[in-house]
Amino acid sequence: MSLRTVFPLLFAMLLANCFTGEAHARYCGAASFNCCSSACSDQCSDPCPAPVCTMTCYKTVQETVWEPETYTCKKTVYDTICEPIPQNCTKTVYDQCYRDEPYTVCRPVYQTTYREEQYTVCRPVYQTTYREEQYTVSRPVYETHYREEQYTVCRPVYQTHYRESCYTVCKPVYQTCYREVCQTVFQTVSETHYRDVCQTTCRPVTETTYKTICTGEWKTETETIPGPTIQVTVQDPGCWEFDPCTCCCCYKPGPCRVECRQCPPTVCCRKVWVPREEQVPVTCTRWVQEVKHCQVPYTVCRQIPHTVTKQVPYTVCHMEQQVCRRQIPYTTCTMTQQVCTRRIPCRTCRMVSQVCTRRIPCTTCTMTQQVCTRRIPCTTCTMVQETKTRRVAYCTPRQVNYTTYTYQTRCVPREVCVTQTRCVPKTVCRQVPVTVCCPDPCAQKVCRRCR
């Protein structure tokens, strides 16, 4: 609540207290002694402070508030990159080869002979005969008849008529008129002048000096590492032995023995940096300034005004009424009766008897003896020695060059946009209620009368 509202309310309350009673009405509260009570007279006899009234008003207070604010900044991020470094190495590769080795085996040869044997079998013989038999069936016969029937339909007949209608339209009529307008135009006139200009040019001067730099080259060193010694189990070739119990040859493998073999050496290549110093010519170019004078033309333009009269067209439009006629179509419909004829089908069915003949089969079986001949096989086995060739595998070492890569890690910086939040101070105004003490004007009047 503002002060403008508080003071009128307080003043109205004071006037209401002053005009209560007859004495207040007679003396308007100015010369009456009844407004002072006994307590007030007691207080007036003693020196006492004037009574004080309180009122509430509002005061504007500024406060600082921290508000979050988002901003974008750049941040350096390091990415880890692996770079491959090639290294040339040599390794031993074993190729598998084959050689032919003859050996003797005993191969069984089987011979089959046949002997003939006769036997008697009974074979069934089937014979089929047919007999005729007659039977009667009834089949339906369908007939279709038609009868005529008349019916009446109503057919609509449409007719189109026209009636005249008058209407008024407003047609715009445009008329072009001209008026003279005076206009000032400017004509551009160009003039050429010359001024003296000093130009400074730079002329290149080349000088060659020699600079000592440290450089070098990579040299490849080869190192041979002997191979390890391994133990290999080797089996001797076996032989074929004839088994009289089974009348076939069995393969008997040879004995096994352990041999120590030296693996081929490994050749490793490594690169060594050999530094050296070189004299490198360095060419430096410096610029020498030179001043030159020359005449530079420049153009000056000025405007010369003159008056021109021209015809400016403008259009005037007025509306003219015109009566037009148009034909409006309308359609009438009348119903006309028409007699039509249609055929209604009627279907009848009657049964007709028919005699049919069918053949019934009769099968008889008789057994007939027959003499057959069969061949019985007899197998004999004989052992035949045969020389065969087998392929024996063996390994041949050879050196193969290959390249391996060693990966070196390094960091590469790059900038990334990052969004961050910070608090920004902001001043905010608000209304705060404040209690203010003010003296009562009526009480001061009463106290002065009492004195």
C-alpha cells in the first residue's frame, strides 16, 4: 500500500473521532474541552511526549541474484595416434617335398569258378474268365418350359424448358489523359586532371650463405641367430609278412628311434642411424626500397542541372450500367406407364429306366512244376608278389624375407568446442514492508489546549 492511500485514510479516521458528540458538533472540535479526558488532563499536567501512531509503507530493495549462464569455449584435446615403423626380418620356411621309394607286397589273387546245379520249383499259373450280368438303373431327365407374364412399369420422362431473366451489370470504362510535368535533371560532365604521385617500389636482392646441418642415414645390420636343437622321432620302413592262418599278407611297421636335429638359423635385420654433417646453401632475398615520381591522371565529375518538360499519362475510370438477358434452364419430370412382357422358366424332372450290362471277372489258379538251373560259385585264393612305389615326404629349408611393423604412439592436439555453465550476478528489485512512526495531529491539538 502506498503513502498516497495511507494518509487520506488516517485523516478520515481523525475527523470521525473529532466530530462525535454534541460538543464536537457545536465547536467542531476546536474550542471544546470535553475531548480531553481526565487521563489526558493528568498527562497534560505532567511533561509527557506526544502520542505516536505507526504506519506501514514499502521500500524498494535491490538484491544480487546469481543466475546460471551457458557459454561455449574451446578446449585442447590430445588424440593418441599409432604410427607403424617397418622392420625387415628373415625367417626359415620348410617346404615339403616328396621322393619315390619302391617296396614289395604280396597281393592275394582270388579266382572264382562256377558249377551248375538243377532244382525243381512249382510256379502258379493264373487264368481270368468273364461272365455277363444285366442290371436296371433309373436316371433323371430334366425339361424346361417357359410361361409369359406381363407387368407395368413407370418410366420418368424429363423435359428441359428455358425462361428469360434480366440483370444489370456495371462495366468500367477507362480513359487515359495527359498532363505536363516540369522536371529538373542533372547532366554529368567529366574532366581529366593530373597530379604528381611519389611511388615507393621494392627491388629484390638475393644473397647466398652456407649453413651447417646435422643429418644422417639409416643402415641395415644383419644378425644371425643359430636355431635350437630338437629331438625328432623317426620310424624305419616296415615290411609285409604272409599269415598262413588268414591266407593274407599283413604289414609290420619298422622300429622307431629318436634323432637330434639342428634347426636352421634365424637372420634378423635392424636399422641403425649414422649421423653426419652437411653444408647446405641458404638463399636469402631482401627488398630494397626505391622512390619514383609519376603523373597520375584522375577524373572529376560535376553535375549541370537543366529543366525538362514531359507528358505524364494518368487513367480515369467511371462505371456504366448495362442491362443483360440470360436464359435460365429448368427441368420437368413426368411419369409414363409402360407394359412389359417377361418369360418365367419352369423346370420339370421325370425318371427313365435303363438296362445296363457289366462283365464280372473270375480268376483260377493252377500249380505247374518247372526245372531250373543255377550256378554255384567256388572261390580260390593265391598270393602274388608285386612291386609298388610310394611317395615319402621330407622337408627342405629356405630363407624368406618378411617385414614386421613396430607401432609408435604419439599425441596430436586438436580443439573441441565445449559447453560450460557459469553463474552471472544480476540485480533484482523487490518491495519490502517498513513500519514508520508518525505523530498523531489530533493528540497534539488536545495537549496544546490542555496546556
